Amino acid sequence: MIRTEKNLFILETSHTAYAFRTTEAGVLQHLYYGARLPRSEDYDSAPVILNQPGNALLDNDGLCREDLLQEAGTVGWGDLREPLVDVLFPDGGRSCDFRFTHFERPETQGPDGMPSAVGGETLKVVLKERTHELYLEIYYTVFEETDVIARWTRLINDGAETIWVNRLMSQQLDLPAGDYDLVTFRGAWAREMDTVRQQLAGELRWSSTAGVSSNRCNPFAMVCRHGTDEDHGDVWALNMLYSGSHLGTAQVNAYGSVRLVQGMGGLHWQLLPGEKLDAPQAVMTYSGEGFGGVSCQMHPFVRRHIVRGYWQNRERPVLVNSWEAFYFKVSHRKAVSLARNARNIGAELLVLDDGWFRGRTDDSHALGDWTADPKKLPDGLAALAREINEQGVRFGLWVEPEMISEKSELFSAHPDWILGHRDQAIGRNQYVLDLTRPEVCRYVCDSMKALLGGADISYIKWDMNRILSDMFTPTLPPERQRETAHRYVLGLYSILDELTKAFPEVLFESCASGGNRFDLGMLCYMPQVWASDNTDSACRSHIQWGYSYGYPQSVLGCHVSDSPNHQTLRRSPLRSRFHVAAMGLLGYELDPGEMSGEKRDELREQVAFYKAHRRLFQFGQLRRCPSAKGECFTMVISPDGAEAAGVHFVWENQPNPKSIPLYCRGLEGETIYHLTNHPTQSRITDFGSLVNYMSPVRIRSGSLVEKAADRFVKLPSDALKLTASGEAFCRRGFYPVQPFGGTGFNGPTRLMRDFDSRLYIWEKETE
Ligand code: GLA
């Protein structure tokens, strides 16, 4: 709910409140963001700091803006902090003083040409620069039930002269002095979302200059009080609906108060008389219940207000992707056979990844030429899709439409369509198309429409495999070149808007070498993202843990791949590869036909198990549970609390390990749950020569005898059955079955290898 009382604005959600007021001089003073308070007056008790001893400056209304908590920081007037807005006026001055003029309660509205969250209740506050005809509009949208507030800004040049915009950030949050930490998510290709927690002192940044939101540093970040943990403490989380370069700064001023600003990075924009400029929409949330509290707010927010359309609440198909099965060596026969093998394990969608289009022999050719390669697919895509659909499997296709290979027909026809100059840094042998040009966007849109219209394609993996660095477009004059990066993103959004509206039932999965463009902006168009090219279950459990702070598992593509893994060469059990992938949108990055019959049976059982619990795995609330060092325990709980699943992953197996209970999260207090585990199988070969300790005949490792024994002797699987209240599972925890600890094996022993796991299921007792 949005309440406006005299000069006071209170934005309330179910559990939080955000408050600011206009001072007598019309400056927007930020008052509070935290748990809801009992009375309106409670928010209005913050002082207007009139004076600071020493050499701080006062503005001409006697306000010391250096330490005033504000809604719209600018350059000059004694405020030394990072501004929300920074402009260059015609005389070269940058001092800027926005004063409140009025507010409105419009229909919810987002920035032009960019995505925005769906729904909510909006407040628009209008400010005018004191001596120029420059207006600043701030839009706040309240998403009551998910405790999220969105914010974005618009600058309008109503004067007669051009203004240069050096910065127009999306959000600002000033917090009172205190001891805080900043938590950001950093990484690189195949190592996305590493959690970095730093004490907040001086100034820290989280940003991307890569032209994409990037795997180097995700736009999602949190500020918390020292000592905050998963379950306790104040946390403020920020994110943006933007897919280009971004900048976030967290700054402690001389008096200890904190300013957070977040918005587009590297912007420099010419604002002609009568023009406006919009910043992307940003979102924030507050929880007093630690990082877990933030995730329990951000996940439903993303599910309900970011992801939209046909697939929003629909269960996603289990897919088999061809990439690691046959890389560029695509053929009609292989694709059909992979579809058959996919169907045999119960998968529902075959995705033909890279390598299918004309001339695409390797990664140095053909990007831009989006027609089937007649050598590999002589009957074309429509016939292939038909044959695959006839197998009872839907057909999906990989594309990388924003790119162009030098060796392509498109490049021969339009060498000037690349972004930047030809002689520049090149990534994966490809250039980026100049999406600041309408005719290039038209080509991309039309070629994708022709593909989607020409064959029965149910799914598109939209890839983007390089960063943008040498930003230049011949279509802009030199002084406007720094608009290129943002104009690229606007071009991209216009394409995505048109295409997703034209093909609303196609399931789009966004990808940028895995998670190089994993952000809320892309998620407004595409309901899921290929989270990382790294499918190693040990790495993936860490990467998915990182994503889970700000994003629900319903947007994370997670696949089981072969062992040894193609990124790490690590060998890991098939069960743990499945368990980790099951905590997201399950797929397979392998050819089941290449596996032994026994392994195929295991895949079939996995898919059936996943489908039986699919709604829970995909749309349950994910919780990070207390996990010992080198372990990772996560759970998903159904919205009605009737069912839950949990995966306990262990990096390194220890002999004679400590008995540490697993503590659950999210199970309902007095509800009685029955716990069982997903059945696993152990094998004779797991023991190597140790099997001779028991065996009446000597068995050599790798011998025919061992193989025969492995085939016929089935070891009992550790099975756990427990009944307890939700409260007991959370507070007292439960002990997994006794692990194998160097000696002694019998039925109930839990055999764990390195990178192994167990998957547990809780079911509510029915009366
Ligand atoms: C990127 C993607 C992979 C695969 C390849 C194909 O690396 O992240 O999943 O699609 O491109 O070239």
C-alpha cells in the first residue's frame, strides 16, 4: 500500500516499509527502510540535519546535504557522495538541485523500451531542478505480498538547450550509520556466482563493463549488518532489470552513513530539448530474517512479477541437449536418434544445439546465416522437426542471433553491420551485430521469425557468446558514441519484445556462454536461463547455491552430463549429477544411447522420479540449509508445505566422519512429515580390491570375475525412514544413515564417494 500524508510518503508491503518526506525546501529526505512500524509518526522522527560541525557545507536552505539521507542525490550543494543523477548543463556546470513539485498515482508503468515488473501499485514523484527546466521523475512500485519495491527514474529536458547526462541511476538507498557488509556475486565463464562478502568501509563497487550484465559480477547484491547469517539479521537486497553494463556503489561517508546507488554503467547521453531519458527499473527488498529471508521474498517476486506469459507457471519439459553429445558434428540421422534415445528415458524435448546451420563446421563460421545446412540436414528443419515430433518428443533449436562470423554470407553482404571496427578484440572468432541500427534489428527479427514460422519449433536456446568491448557505431557522431552500449540493449529488447509476442508459446531459454547475461531483464522475455556451461555436479552445486540468493530455481537450466565431466574431467556418480540438476530445470547434456543399459535404466528412473515431483522441484521454495564445510544441503518445499525434497552434496568423503545432523528449513512446525530417501545403488566395483575382505574367492579389479559379480550381485541401498514434526526436522535435525567409514559394510551403510549426494523426500502425514 502507498500512503501519502502531508509531506510524508510511506510505501508499505506485507512486512516492510519504505518512507521519505519532502523537507520544507522540497528536498526528498529518505527516512526509513525496514520492518513495518506501528504508526505513521514512527517513520517521521528522523532529524533534518541542519548543521555538521567542522567544514561541511550548508545549502542555501541551511541543510547539510553531505550527511542528509536522500532519495535523489546530485552533484554539488555539499553532497560529496555518489549521485543518482549527474548532468552537464550548457554552461558546463554540474551542480544540480532537484526540488519536489508534486506527486501522482499513475497506472503502473515501466521505462520506455525496457522491461519492467508486472503488477504492483505505483507512486510517481516529480522534481524540478531549481534553475533549469530539467525534471526528474522517480517511479516507485510496491509489490505488497512479495515485499519488493521497484524504482526507476526519468529525466526530461524541458528547456531550450541540450543537456549532457553523465549518469542516470535507477535506484538509491541511503542507510543510517552502522556496521555493514556488502555481499556480491562474482566469477567468470564456468565459475559463475561465487559469493563475496566484504566489510563495508570506504567505497566498494559491483559492476560490469562488459556490455552485458556478465558472469564477472551479477547485478544482484546485498547489504547486511555485520553478523547477519542465513536466518538472522537485517539485509537489504538490490537488483536491476537490465542486461547491459551496470554499476553499483556502496559508500560510507565521513559520518558513517551509507549510500547505495545502482544503475546503468558507462552512460553518457545527449538530451536534446524536449527529450527524455529513462533509467532501467531496479528492485529492492528488505528482510530482518537474514539471507534466507531475502531469498524467500525475491524468489516469489521473480516467479510472479518478472517471469510472465505462457510459461510463467507451467512445468518445464525435461530436455536432452545435443551439445556435449555431438558438438558441431550434427546430422539428421544423429538428431533423430538422439530424440529416440531421449524419449526412451522419458525426456520430452530434444534441443539441437550449435552446428545445424549452413556452413557451421566450427565456431569460426556462419553466425548470421540462419538456414539449415543442406549437407547435415538435407531434408531441412521442418522435416527434422516433424520426424522428431513423431517420436513423441518436441523439437528445440539453438541460435545466436546477435552475432556474426566474418566467414558468413551475412558478413559478405553487410561487413558494416558489426559493432566496433573490424580490427578489434575478437571473441570466439565472432563479431557482435550493431543492434543500435534498426535495419540490423529487422534482419535479426525477420530471420528468427522465418525459422520459427518455418518448422515446428517449441523451444529456442538464445545464446550470446562474447562480451562487448570495442563499442563503436558509425551511425552516431563522435560525441554520442558513449550512447552505443545502451542503444545496443534497447535494440536487443525491441527484438525480444517483438519475437516473444509473436511466438508466445515457444519456450525461450536465455544463454550467454552459460551465465554471462543472467539478469532480471532477460528473464522478463525468457523464463529460464542456462545457468552455466559448467555441468560438473561439484561446481554446479556451488554455482546454483550462489544463484539461489537472488533467483529461484524455476529459472535455472541444470543438466546432467557425462563423466568424466567435459569442463573439469572430474568423475562423479550419476546419482549426484542427477540430484544437483534436479534442484532446477532438469535436462541431459549427453546421449543416453551411448550409455550402458544399466545406466540408461538409471536415467529412466531419474526422469520418472523428477516428473513425479516436478512441480515441487521447479516451483517449490528453495532454502539453503546449514551445511558443514565442504558440504551443501538445499531443500525445496511445496507452497502448501505438504511435500519437500532436499539434496545433501558432499565434496570430499571422509573416513570415520563426525556425526553431524542435517538441519532442515521451511518445514511447517507441528506438521508431521515422513522422510525417505531417493533409492540409490551401490556396486561391487565401488569397493575395488577391498571386496576381497569379504569375498570367498579373490576378485581382481577390472577382471571378468569382477564384471560378472558387478552385474549379478546387487548391494542393498541405504534407506532412511523417519517420522517427525517439521519443527523437529528444523531444530533437532536428522542424522543421515551411518556412512561407510573405512571398514564394515552392511545393508544400512551409506556408501559415499567424493562428489556424492543423497536426495531426501518429506511427505506430510495424511489424516
Ligand atoms: C555456448 C553455450 C553452450 C553451447 C555452445 C554452442 O558456449 O553456453 O551451451 O550452446 O555455446 O556453441
